[in-house]
Amino acid sequence: MKNPEKKPSDPQRMRRVLREGKAVVLMSLMITIEALAVTLLYTPAGVVTGGVTGIAMLITYATNGMIPNWVFVAIANIPLLILAFRYLHIRFTVYTLLMTVLFAAELALFDNLQFPALFDMSEPAWRVVSVIFGAVTMGVAGGMIVRLGGSTGGLDIVSLLLNRRYSISMGTISMSLNIVIALALGVVRAIGAGSYRMGVESAALSFIALFVTSIAFNNIILGINRTKTLFIISDKWDEIAPDVLNKMHRGVTYIPCRGAYTNQEKTLVYILTKTIELGAIRRLVLEKDPKAIISIIDTREVIGKGFSAVN
């Protein structure tokens, strides 16, 4: 009996498997960095990060370490992941599940390891440095995870669900919840130390951490080389467009329009480009027509050839 012939491998399927595998590896690396930031930078400084992890750290501080942060991270994410499996994209949910389990496991592991102190926390200046360094690390790592199509779970899931149901900005939801966590830390610290100054200081440092994390996160999500949308109004549109196509290799779209003041027919030139190409296109346009009007708009994201890849 002849063995059935093996079907030839599908190159497209193989590329997809490799891409997904690379994403999982990179997300796992970012999760490890986040776990180290919590253990080595946030916890010694006595501040909290945002989301479920921030609540977990708050509980750990309030109980003097009797309830480790990883316990709450693991337990609190169970109902949230159930909601995610029901209402959100399966790929996103599976990645979030993997990252959540890994994050909780690494927090538990690092909690039982003896790491050398990175900064002298008895010095206020070094405490601030630790907080800022930790915030940047968390923002960059978190942004990379989201760009790769995953999440660390927790309040990210809550924000997504509320955003879908009520059209409230995810940033607004997350920041509002995180502010409550930071204020709660201030109360816990004030009660524990018997000093309102300790509470104010801890809350203030947590606010700084949240702000810096947000900036780092947003810059990673949007990217340094951001996309710009150009609208060009010029009588020499038929000379400008071919130059953009041939010299800059960027697509051009013609949009017929009419000037309200002159009542004349015009052709609007629509271009999507990157920040690094913006100067060259501006020079090219003004060389052709010094009187051209160029409107430059920040664009959050463009998916397609020459821009972001479609996962």
C-alpha cells in the first residue's frame, strides 16, 4: 500500500506561523521586562503602576506583603479573560491569556529571588529616578505588546469593552481608573506611616509614573516616524503629482473640488507620507508652485502597502 503523498507546504501559511511565533517571543520578552520593572523599580520605590497590576501592588502594600501582587494579578484576570473570550477577538484574547499567565508566573518567580538594589531608595532623588526609569520601561514594553496584537489583560479588557459599548476613549477610561489607584495608594501610605506627607509623596510619584508611562506608551504605539496626510491646493497639481509619484514613490489621489470664494473648479492633491519624507515633498511642491497651499495633518494609523502591516 502506497503512503499518501504529503501535500506541499503552503508558503503563505508558513510565513503566518513564523510571524505569529515571532510576535509571541517578542511579547514574552516585553512581559519579562515589565515584571522586572515592577520588581526592581516600582516596588522598592513604593509606588504603583496602572491597571490590575497597580491594584495588586496596592493590596500588597496594604497587607505588608501578606498577599503577593502575583496572586491578585492571576485571580483578577480570570473573570476579565472570560469576558474577553466572549466579546473580543479570539487572537487578541489568546495572546492576552498567554501574557497574563506568564506575567503572574514571573512576578511570583522574581518575588522569591534576591536581586541587588539598583538605586539607593534612602535618597529621594534616586527614588524619583527609579520611578521615572520604571515608568518609561513599562510604557515602552506595554506599547510594544499592543503593537504586536496582544495585551497584559486587566483593565485593558475593561477599557476595550466600555469603549465598544459606550464609545468612551480607552485612554480616558484607563487614566480615570489609574488616578483612583494612585489616590488609594496615598491613603494607604498615609495610614500605614501615620504621616499624610508620606501619602502625598507616594501618590504624587505614582501620578508622575502614570504620566510618563502614558507618554512612552503613546509614542511607541504611534511610532517616531509617524504618518502624515497632505492636502495640496495648487494650479500646478498636474506637475506636482507626477514628481511625488516618480521621485518620492508615494501614491497620489486627485479630489475634484470647487473654491467657495472664486467658484472655480480645482483639483485637490491627497498624499499619505511619513515624517522623514515630509521635508522633501514640501520642497518639491514649493519648487513647482511657491503659492501652493499645503495642509499637513497627523494621522493616527494607516494600514496597507508602504505603511503598517495587516496582522
